[in-house]
Amino acid sequence: MARELRIGIIGGGPGGLALAQGLKKAGLHPVVFEKKRARSDYVQGFRLRVRERGLAALRALLPAALFQAVLDTAGRAPSESRRFDESFWPLDGRRGPDPAADDTLIELSLSRITLRQVLLTGLDDIVVYGSAFSHYTENSDGSVTAHFDNCEPATFDVLVGADGVNSRLRVQLLPTAKIIDTGARRFAGKVTFAEAERAGLARVLQDYNVHIEPSGGRTLMVTSHRVDPAKFAAHGLIGRNDPTHAGLAGRHFDNTASYVWWNIAFWRDEIAGDATLEALDGRGLLDLLLRHNADWHPELLKLIEITDPSTVAALKVRSSVQVPPWPTRRVTLLGDAIHSMTYFRALGANSAIYDAGLLAPALARVAAGASLIETLATYEAAMIAHGFAAVTVSLAAMQRALGAREIAA
Ligand SMILES: Cc1cc2nc3c(=O)[nH]c(=O)nc-3n(C[C@H](O)[C@H](O)[C@H](O)COP(=O)(O)OP(=O)(O)OC[C@H]3O[C@@H](n4cnc5c(N)ncnc54)[C@H](O)[C@@H]3O)c2cc1C
């Protein structure tokens, strides 16, 4: 008979929630502490590319009906690519094979909002919102107590830090672990299909993955995410607008509209200094890009011109640095909390969910009698190996895209 294993999870992002789902499916009763009820950080308004490793883990972690909801509510992204120069002149049709291709065969375009709704389904009595973790203490009986800024402490047999790139749990457990600013600055924005149609935007920019590759400039990537609200209906709230986003300005968190979106990255100071970028709002950033690319074909500039300013921001691209293995304790980590990476190659959330797919069955084995420390040590070895391999791959992809540059650690 399984003994009750007290499991605390700090952070209700894709990694922490996928872990909670997997533990629940295994008959365990974790508690997730999430500091925010509404997830309204900028990237939450976009889709995630979820690939084989993430999908396989989700299939294992979720009840069948919820995994079906993931599949049914996935957005449709174009399957074919086209390349053009800045004069909108076709380059040789398709992009060549990716030299670093890994699990690119299967992937879905998942709205982050919808995925969160799916992952929260059935977790009402598991997620404690508004609880901001501050630190942990290790007790003489081996248990671990989590402390919060704004609620009572709670004691567990194992505590998992799934609290993202600024993880407080990591800072305490691994104080020398580093997060670096890679020096890349990434801009992105969305145009609803309705607006694209109204403006008569070229069909190719709506129907294909398009790479605009200017001679001597930065590549603008354009793709789209088409949703079918009718499919959401079968799954209740899932896929609709999230009530926690009501009242937020602009259409960025509109989860029911299909959209074309683009992104482009520069090195720091290449287009403007950080102080300038930070002072500009969405419209100001669009105007900056229009000025910077003023010699581009008008149809390409139109895409930037008609972009909804509420969907535009400049992000500093950060990455973690490989940490040597550490002595395993009853406190562990997953996802961005330990191996955050650049967005190039779209592996961050996939890796976080993959970690959850390793950790949930591991903890179920502990509940069935396996040694906690030995089992966590095996998990951590596998998690570090695949997580930091993804960090390396994504950093190399960024340097291929922007040109190699030494990155200060
Ligand atoms: C521009 C961009 C594009 C990306 N595109 C992709 C993509 O297409 N595919 C992909 O796989 N990945 C992508 N990623 C990476 C992906 O967003 C992350 O890797 C993923 O969100 C990590 O999930 P996580 O659960 O580990 O952490 P997070 O998503 O960061 O979740 C952490 C959670 O912990 C909570 N939290 C933080 N601190 C505390 C605290 N003290 N107490 C309580 N709760 C706390 C936060 O509120 C949050 O809900 C992209 C990233 C960026 C920046």
C-alpha cells in the first residue's frame, strides 16, 4: 500500500502544472503554490511550439480526456515555408534541412493560455494561488518546510522548484548557478487575420512560414496560429478567453482570434540601446523597426505597420549556464528554474514538461517504497543531461541566427 508522500511544488507554469497532473494521475496529492492567479506576462499571449518530447510527456501525464483537449484545441500553423529577401524577391523556395534538427517531426502550435487552462483542469484543490514562495528550511526529521511572503509555511517530504527563470528555490539551493543575458534582443508582434484581410496583406505572409532574409540584415520570421473556437466548445472553458485576463488593455490576450505573428532578433545596441527600448511602448517599437528596415518592400513594412501595438515588446534573451551536479537533497528543480534557455529551437517549455514526465513516475515509485534520495538523484542526472543539452542547442541556434559573438558569463 502506497504511503502518503507529501509533495510541494513551487510554481504553476507548464512544468509545475504538468507535474501536478502526472502526480494526481498516479494517485498522489501534491500541492502547487503559485504566486499569481492571472498569468499575464508578455509571452503568455503567444503560442508555444510543443514538440515530440513535450507531447509524449503530456500524453503520459494527463488523463486521456485532457490530452485529447490539447490535441483538439491546438492551433493550426502553416506546414510549408517560403524565403524572400527584403525586396520581397523569392529566394530559392524552401529552407534547407536544419543542421541541428532533433525532434522536429511532430509539433503542435499550442496557445499558452489554452495549455494553462488544460493543465489547471481538475486541480482546483491542488493549486494555492497568491502564495509567493520565499525560502525553505530543512528539518531534523528530514522534511522540508516551504515559507512564503504572504501565507503560512507548509511542510513536505519533497519540495520541487518549478518557479521559472528567477527561481528563488534555485537561488537558495544552488547559489552559484548563473543566468546570463545573451545580448540578443527579440521583438515580436501579432496581426489578427481579420486585420490582415482588411489591410490586404499578401497571402503568402498569411499562409506560409515565411523567412525574410535581407542581405546583411536580420531575418524576420512570420508564421500564424489559426484557432477553431467551435472545437473549444466541446471542452468547456478550454480554449476560450481566460477570465483572469478580462480588463487587460489591448487584444494581446484574445485567445479566440486567429493571427499572423512575426519575430526578429538583434544584438544589444544594434537597433537601439536598452534604455531606449525600455522607454518605448508597442507603437514606439513598431516605429523603430519601420525606421530600421525603411528600405524593405512596402508589403513587408505593411505587416509591421498593421501589427497590434498591444502585442509588441522587446525581450532580453537570457540563458542558464550548466551547473555541475550537486548532492541530492529533498529539494529539487525542474524546467526554467534550473535550465532556462533562449527561445531559439523552442525547447524551454518542452524541456520543463519533459522533466515533469521524468519526475512524476519517479515520485510515484518513492510513494511505493523506493528510496527518495536515490530516486531523486537518478531524476536529477537525467534532467540535467537533457535540460542542459537543450540549453546548448538553443544557444548555438541563436548564434547561428545572429552570428557568433562571445557571450559574457
Ligand atoms: C519569447 C519566448 C518564446 C518561447 N517559445 C517557446 C516555444 O515555442 N516552445 C517552448 O517549448 N518553449 C518556449 N519558450 C520557453 C518557455 O516559455 C519556458 O521554457 C517555459 O515557460 C518554462 O516553464 P516552467 O514551468 O519551467 O516555468 P515558467 O513558465 O516560468 O513558470 C513558473 C511559474 O512559477 C511562478 N512563480 C515564480 N516565482 C514564484 C514564487 N516565488 N512563488 C510562487 N510561484 C512562483 C510563476 O508565476 C509561474 O507561473 C519561449 C520563451 C520565450 C521567452
